[in-house]
Amino acid sequence: MVWLWNRIFGEPRRIEIEERDEKQTRVPLRATETGPPDLMCRVCRYEGPERYCPTCLADTMKEVRRKRP
Ligand SMILES: [Zn+2]
């Protein structure tokens, strides 16, 4: 009857652990993907994720290609 117990109570817990593991593996991936801001104002050189520069109040942000070590 142990197999029946595992089938009823074991599998949901295993699914829960698998989901948790999946989240833990996703977080570092997402962190490396987003990382630091990759937009920079071509006028005042402000760096941030905004499309519009908050200093110049204009659409002056351009993408920055960062060199990865
Ligand atoms: Zn600016």
C-alpha cells in the first residue's frame, strides 16, 4: 500500500519541488539576460532602462553594447 500512498501524497509534493527547482534555475538566467541597463542617452550619457531620457526629456536613449568579460 506504500505505492498508493506515494501516488496520492507523493506526487503533488514532487511536482511542487520540481516547480520550485524550475524557478530557481530560471532566476539566474533572467538575471544574466537583463543585467545592468543597456540604454544610454547620447546627449548627457545617462544610463538606464528608460526609452526617454529623464534628464533631457527626449527620445535620446540609444542601445549600448556592453563587452562581457
Ligand atoms: Zn539625456
